[in-house]
Amino acid sequence: MEAGVKSVRMRAMEMIDIGCNLTHDSFDSDRDKVLQRAREAGVAQMIITGASEDGSKAALKIAREHEGELFATAGVHPHRASVFSDETEALLRQLCQEKEVVAVGETGLDYFRDFSPRDDQRKAFQRQLQIGIDSGLPLFLHMRDAHGDFHPIVREVREQLSNVVVHCFTGSREELRDYLDLDCHIGITGWICDERRGTHMKEFLQDIPANRLMIETDAPYLKPRNLRPRVKSHRNEPCWLPWILGTLAAARNEHPPVLAEQTTVNARRFFRIPECASK
């Protein structure tokens, strides 16, 4: 692992990982080392994804332990929509009042796995959008194989919402245009580093306006498949964010340092977070 980390260090570039599942139990034994590797790779700040009641509370706890460097979202992933209750909504509303919580989510629709019934997903999604409307916080949204329902739901309330990012975007050019037409930001992950399924996106990544583009690892998921040297562990880490940036820059015919600066500016503006004091 250490040799691989050293090969991707890009000290001259500052990046923000807008979606990292640092509460995942795969990080329990070495979370501090994971954070240090990320810093050494140029990842200055991270947004920890809240995807359940317990996960959102844990994300807030970790963010509080690293003030100014880590921030949290509060939400319930569509996989867990079937257990969304009045008590869940009350908890999320409470969490969204904390200064370390910078967005509502992860929320949305996932028809690829259907771990929760689709009707439950839509109801939980709409209730969390309402939290976004009431709180004024940005929205951190998930969509997979559900564009036909997801897009009209967002479109109906878009004018009432603050900033919106469709995170881990993996869809088609037509879907991308639909979200850009709604003034959404787009989050790009290591999906584009996967030659088996991400190559179609390279044809239209240049269509994303520079001021609406952000990068993320979605760690511990979606480890970039183009890492060199290869890393045996299947776990993704924030320290691999430079590989995503580099792949994205190549597809957009841009210089990585320029893209790093732009996506960092975008993330700080989107989530309303200041520069890290320890910079």
C-alpha cells in the first residue's frame, strides 16, 4: 500500500473529496492512517457521507473530531428507505442544525438493487427533499437506474432547493443534460477509471461546465481500476482521489492542477465550507 500511496502524491494540488463513507467498518482499525494518507496525497478536506440514522450520527461525530477538515451529511440512502420513519425525519432535522453538517443526503432512488420497495424509496426521497427545502442546506443525491422517476421528482421542487449535486454520476449523456438543465452539480468517481463500464462517460465529460464539476471517491467503494502499481486491497481510500482527477482531466483535455483548483473552489462554494485552517 505505501508504495502505491507514494506514487500518487501530488503535493502541489489541493483536492476535496465530496463523498467518502468514512463511517464504514472497514476503516475502524486504521481510520487515522487513512486520513493521513489522504492528506499526503493532497486531499485537504472531505465530506463524510451519512447514509442511515446511525451512519449520519457517526459522520457528525468524526467530523467534530477533525474540525475544519472533515464535514458530514445527514440522510438515509434509498437502500434503507423502507425503515424511514417519523423518528428518522426528526433525527435528520436535528442533525441538519449542527454546523458540521453541510448537506442533506445521501438520498435518492436506486432501482438497480431495489433493496427497498420503490414506493418506499420515493416517499423517503421526497421527505428528505423537504428537509432540504426547510433547512436551506445543499442536497447530496443518489440515482442509479431510476432517472425516469428521479428527474421529475427533483424537477418539481428544484426552485425551492439550494445547491444540488447528483453524486457518483454514471448515467448517459441525455441524463447528464437533464440534470445540468436543472442547475445541478455533478460528482465524478472512480467509475470513469473502470474500463468495463465507465468508458462511455469519457465521451461527454467535457459537457459538464467547469463550475459545476466536483470529484469524490465514494470510498470504500469504487476503487479506481487503473491504479498503478496495483493495490491488492479491494477497499478504496480518499488517497486515490488524484487518480480520479487525472482520469477526468485527461478525458476533458485539461491540466490536472487546473482541474484540481476548479473542483476545490466548486466544492467549497457548494457546501459553504472555508479553507482548512491547517493548510
